[in-house]
Amino acid sequence: MAEIVQVNPDSPEPSAIAQAAERIRRGQVVAIPTDTYYGLAANPFDRTAVERIFAIKGRSMNAPLLLLLDSEEMARELTAELPPNFHRLARRFWPGPLTIVVAASAKVPALVTGGSGRIGLRVPAAAIPRALVRLAGVPLTGTSANRTGEKECSTAQEVERCLGESVALILDGGPSGATQPSTVVDLRADTWELLREGAIRAEEIAAVLGNGKSDPRLP
């Protein structure tokens, strides 16, 4: 079974973050709390680690994985070009439960983008994943810690029951308190499309970006 390490969600202990970062450097998969649900964190540039995530989730390798960052600046090296609206969204909703999908740079492996050439990026509000990104020195995968089609996990204990034999380590930051996943918005030049409405409502996105080609529910 996975080792469970307690960690303060507001002020993560350096020793706990270091332990998780070392596992990630070794190509292992770690379950971590975020500001939505618990997620599976691994080095996106380590093919074996990414393949392990797909195996754990029972997920098609054509499905893209989102990446967790520690800052808006980190997005620059992962994207081919940042649309003008990217910064408007990021400065309004990051850190927070918004995943922004943009064209991926050549640095991002095709396995991570699902061959789409596009990548979802997010700076979570939770301190634990941001601290782990900083110490690991790479963005981290942020897909939910559950098997595909099953309920998301909101506690370390739920992760242990669901995936305890599949992950190397679980950082226990207490209950996530989330009731919804992140909202996902795809940005292309001057247009945008709502791919998934989650913790941030469609109307909030429209208030920032205007009413273009987007969610058909908006007038």
C-alpha cells in the first residue's frame, strides 16, 4: 500500500514536500490534494511515469492530461503562443480552479497532449501542489486521483481505498472540500470555448472575455 504523509494544507512542511518531490524525480506517481479534488502528480516529461498514470486510471492514452503550475510565468515555456485573452483569464482566476487550454510548445510530449497539440494549464489555489511544483522543478500532471468513470476522491483515505496499491505516496492535506472540478476553457486567437463548466461559472468567464463563440447557453 502507498505511504501516507500528513501535511499542513496552508503551510506545507518542507520535509513532506521533499519526500514527494524525490518520488517524482524517481519517476513515481504521487497523489496530492488540490483546490478541487485529489490528483495524480508525476513528471510530464518522464514517459514511463505518464504511462503509469494512464494505467492507474485505466484511461485511453489518446486523452490529454492537464498540467499544474506554480505561476503564470511557467506557462510561457509550455505554450507555442499565448493568446491575448490568456493573461486576462489567468490574472482574474489564477490561482484557482480554472484550466486554460492553449497550443502546446514542442517541449510538451505528445503523450501528455493526447496527440492534440494542445495542453491544459492550471495554477491551483492550494499551497501543496504549488510547493511541490517548485521543489520538483517541473510542472506536474494534475489528473484526478480516481479510476476513469469512478467518483473523484476528496480525502487521502478515499485515494488509499481506490488507488492505494497503485501510487507510491499520498500527501494527506485533509479533505479537499471540493464539490466540482475545475472549469476548462479552450483559447484560440480571439475566440474561446467552454469545454467544461466547473467551480467557475460560464457567466464569470464571459464577464472577462466577452460573449464570443463560447458556451451556447450564453445569450
